[in-house]
Amino acid sequence: MNLSRLGALIRLELTQRLRSVAWYVLLGVFALILLIVTGLAVAAAALTAGSGGWLFSLQIFLVLLLVLLVSPTLSGNSVNGDRDAATLAPMQVTLATTGEIVLGKFLAAWIAGLAFLAVALPFLVVATLAGDMEPATIGTSLAILVLEVGVVAGIGVGLSAVIARPLFSVATTYLVVAALTVGTLIAFGLGAVTSSVEVTVTERYYADAGPPCGPGEDPQEYGCVEEPLSGCSSWQSYTREVPRTDHVWWILAANPFVVLADATPTNLSPDGYPQDLFGQISWAVRSAQIAPETDVRTDYCDTAMWQQGGPLPSEQMAGTAPSWFVGLAVQLAITAGLLAWGWQRTRTPARTLPPGTRIA
């Protein structure tokens, strides 16, 4: 691997992109969408106290969504696009090796994707100032965002080297991104339903004229009764099917939005609830790891049950395992595998080529 040749290949790839008018149009549309959303979000945050964390996390997720939509277009035809334009063969007869060519195109596509993050930077600064966020939250979320841009760039470059036609490789890249984002959600829902478990619920209700009185509550003022147990109904039992999310929660680990949310440190309120979208998504995914109880007994006549409540989000998250590093490892394995496959399909001399492949 020669760093000088690798640098020259990256500069060549980026120069070709900078000469394209479509590149600047994409950046302009990207900035316009961020400007509109940021303006609306700041206006909403100004009307709601303590919503700064939501503003910042919403901006980060929006940038990730836009990058996932744009990056396949930039990287999905890197290799086969040059082959169609008859510029790949002259490059292959130089001293540049196949590994340097594929790696150079991957790094150039990654840098091109990071240009969109550079455009989004002023809007993220506004969200950061409005959000009063912790440095660990800002740094971690941005680092994961940069890695996700690289993952999509690698998938696109790898597929462009494997598939002969640029249109099909771009479409396939979009399908892979859709499988990671939307497909994991669908697979999780279907998997949870198909592995449901039967839960037996036993409960009884108060049959009085009102709910039981709490400590110090006046029956006349609150409309409650002082002796609720005297009016309780008999115990009733029934069964119902509950999805087993604990069997399929791992499917969500590869979702880019889940990786971003789960890797970012959660900001919790003093009473243990998440204060931004990162924490809400992470809490939802962590809750899916908890197996449902198969025998539930609830006594609504017991006033202590009304005051006890369930476990706090902070307690549930502390008792479950983070999954972001597993999901990120899966994404990196997919990216590395496609780049390796693309290197194998691009190396010369080639024994066979797909029908209709242009050489020079």
C-alpha cells in the first residue's frame, strides 16, 4: 500500500465530484432542509422549557437520516461508473494496485459524505447552544455519526465493484440501507409476534362507589371510599398472548438509529426519565430485553399498589445490556465483506467479466 498513490487516487475522485453541478445542488438542498427544520425546532423549543436535549438529538437524527438518503447516490457507482466511462482500465494499468483503487474510492466517498456533516455543523452548533448538552453526549453522537457515514460509503463502493450496472448497484445500496433501518424494525415486530407467550392475569377491582381513599384524603372532597376492601369484587383470571421481544431484541442492534441512540450517554432527569430522543430510543430498546411475566397478579383494591408504580426507566436501563457495539460490529463486518468482495471482482487480470462490460 503506497500512501502517495492512495492520496492521488482520493484527490482524483474528489476532483471529479467537485466539478459536478449536482454535487452543489445536493449540498444546497441538504442545507435548506436543515435550515427549515432547525428554525421550526428552535421555535418549538422556545415555547417548551427544558426541551434543549430533544432539539439536539432531533437534529442529529435528522442529519443521519439525510446522510443515509444521500450517501448511496455518491458511493453506489464509484467503480462501475468509472468502468462505464472507460476510465477504470487506464487507472488499472498504472502502478496503483487494486486494493489502493478500491480503498481510495472508499475513502473519497467517506470524505464526500462528511462534507454533508460540515454543512450541517452550523445547525448542530445552534442545537448544541440551545440544548445545553453534556460534552460526552455531543462527542459520542458525532463520532457515531461519522462512523455511520463511513459504513454507508463502504457498502456503496463495495456493491459498485461487485455489480456491473451503476443503476443496479445504487438501487442495491439503497436496499441494504433500507434493510438496516426499516427492515430491522419489521423483522423485530414480526419476530416478536411469532414468538409470543401465554400470560395468565389474575386481578380484582373495587366495587365501591369510588376509588379507595389514600392517606389523609377526605371522601367528600376526593369522591373516594374509606373502606374499599369491603366492596372488592372476586378474583378473576384470564389469559392473553404477549409478544416475546426478549427473543428478538438483538435484531434492532444493527439499526443505525439504534446504534446512535444506544451509544450516546443518556441524560436522565432527577426522577430517572430520559431527557432527549437518544435516551427514549435507548430505553425502548433496552426494555425489549426484559422477558414478560407469565403469571401476573394485580390487586386494584390494595392502595399500596396505586402508590408503588413500576420500575423507573433508569432502573430498567441499569439492569439490561447495551447493544450498540454489537450492531456497529455487524455493520463493519458487512462493509468489510463487501469491500473485500469488490476488491476480488476488480483485480486484474480478470478471468471473466460480466456480459456487456466496457473495458476501454
